[in-house]
Amino acid sequence: MLTNIKLSGLTCPACQKLTQNRIGKIFGVTEVKVNLESGSAEIIADRIINNEEVAAALQGTPYQVES
């Protein structure tokens, strides 16, 4: 399943990498591509990934899921 999620707070390549790593740890996620310029994450998983799961994975960071 492919999920696209809009993110805020991404300002540099380190932000991009940290965000990819955090989202990649969500159960079922097989691939993550975070686009710094568009502020979005493309998530490929073997199940549906919702905004709440991504928000929980990013908890404690300055990055947030936009509704």
C-alpha cells in the first residue's frame, strides 16, 4: 500500500533523514521517501498507515503531520 503524508518542520537534510528513520520503524513499513522540498513522505507498507501512526513516530521531534 502506498500512503502520502504531508509534513511540516522539515528544514534540512538531517531533518529528512531523521524523519525517514522514524517512519521506517512503524510496523509494516517497507520503504519511506521523504521529500524535503515538498514536505511530504511517501510510505510503502504491507498495510494502511494512518496519520496518527506517523504522528506518534515523530513524537518528540519538531516535525508534525499536517492534516
